[in-house]
Amino acid sequence: MKLVQAGRDSLVSDCPDPSEALEYPVVDHTPILIDFEDSILDRNATVESAGKSVVERKDYRGIFRIIKHTLSPRKGSTRENVSALMRELKKRAAPIRMLMVGGGSIGQGMRPFYDDPDIQIYAFDIYKSPLVQFIADAHHVPLPDRFFDVVVIQAVLEHVLRPSDVVAEIWRVLKDDGLVYAETPFMQQVHEGAYDFTRFTESGHRYLFRRFDVIHSGASGGPGIQFMWSVDYLARSVFRSRAAGKLAKLAVFWAQYLDRVVPSDYAVDGASGVFFLGRKAQSAVRPFQMVEYYQGAQKPRRRR
């Protein structure tokens, strides 16, 4: 979709039929490329707030930052997967085009991509931040086909109404050999309130990315981390207090270290979240293949 300037504060899509053209506002030099007829966001509220986030995003500092890192530990799987993805990207000629879906902040473990001079990062989110070039809804990505080498979407798919549409857009904007890396919650409680919609098992996540060949997939945060989240929300619910939840979670922070001894198949069945690293394919996984694909610990024993 080509956009042209239509005055100081708007862009319009360049269509042969002017009646089909869409107009997009520009606020504080940031284009808001959202089809508000098909979005949970309100046009007037978005423009009037200059693209401010609809949920509070705290900036933790000092002792609060340390506590935050203790309660939301950095996942070893993310570190390993980022390293694996970097190795794949280094096989490609620079510059490498990377799209960060939900890139309003630097996701946990994503810093190496930003520090690599061979990677050109394009980022958007549904709110304005210094890290995004434009504001957009991931159901309709206003970017050309087969443009990117890699797309990263971390902790986003739970916040969209139609994850399959978002993944279809990811497939569309990737080059024919393009890569995707996704992390999505599984057994995690609701966060960001009214803007949280979906969860995925590892198998469900794989089927969501069925038009991609799998390179690696599995649990992102095992039962230990999931237990911490459950204790947090139990205490929060009983005492009607967010602070009580955080104190309870801090009391059981040690549970995260048990994930180091949990086998991968058991981790998959009780994971806090799941991940998928894959390559764009021209054919899709068939439904009947999903039963055999299952990676968890509940596979039926074979008869002798």
C-alpha cells in the first residue's frame, strides 16, 4: 500500500478509485496507520492522546528494578533462541531487515538485535514510543510483501483478537526464506486487563504457525515460573491487593530454579509460555499431523 501526503496531519492510500482510499492521521510526526473500522482502538481517543498507550507502562528503577527482575526472571530459552536466530541471520547478506511487531519497548532478551550493526530494525506498536516508526494494528501491517528477512513477535499474540490474521500478515511480509520468532503465554493469568484475549498450548502455537517449517519450538518459562504467577494471583485475589500478590511471589521466587531440572516434555505441558522459531514455507501443516507432532509428556505408551 502506497501512502501519499494529504495535508500536514494526514496520509491517504494511493488507490485507483479515490472512493476506496483510506485516510490516516499523523500526530506529532508519527503516522497512525490503523484501520479503525477493524480495530479495538478508538480513532478519536488515539489521536487526542497522540498515540499514548492505553495501558500503564511503568519504568522500574533502583531497588524496584531489581525486584522486577527477580519476579520476572530472564528466560534461558529466550537467550538460547536469540543466539540461534542470530546464527541463522549471520548466514545472510547485510543489511538484514527485521520487523518488531509490538516493538514499543525492547523485549526481554532482544537487546542483541538492536546492538548488531548489520540488522535494520523496523518497529511498530499500537502506541507511540521512541522505538517505533509508526503506529499500527498487527491485523493489518501496512508494509509490502516479501520485504523482511525476519519478524519477531514477543508477548503480543495474546493481545490480538485474531492471532491467525496476524500470523498471515507475518507470512506475507517475509521473504520466501524469511524467519519468524514468537513467544506467547500459555498458563499465565490475564495481564493488561481488557486487552488480553488468547492463550496457546505448544501444539496450538505450532499450528498457528502452520505455514512455517519449525526450526525449534518448546516451553518459554516452565512450571516453576508458572507456579510463581499462580501464587501471585492467588494472594492478589484473596487480599484484593496487587502488593500482596507481589510479596507472595517474592516468597516463592526460588521456584523458577526448579525449571532447570524439569524435562522439556513436562515443561511443555505446564509452561508459563511457549516459543516458536521457524522458516516461511509454501505448504502448511495438515490437521492430522498435529496429533503426531505433540511434544509433551502425555504421549501414549506404545504397546510391545
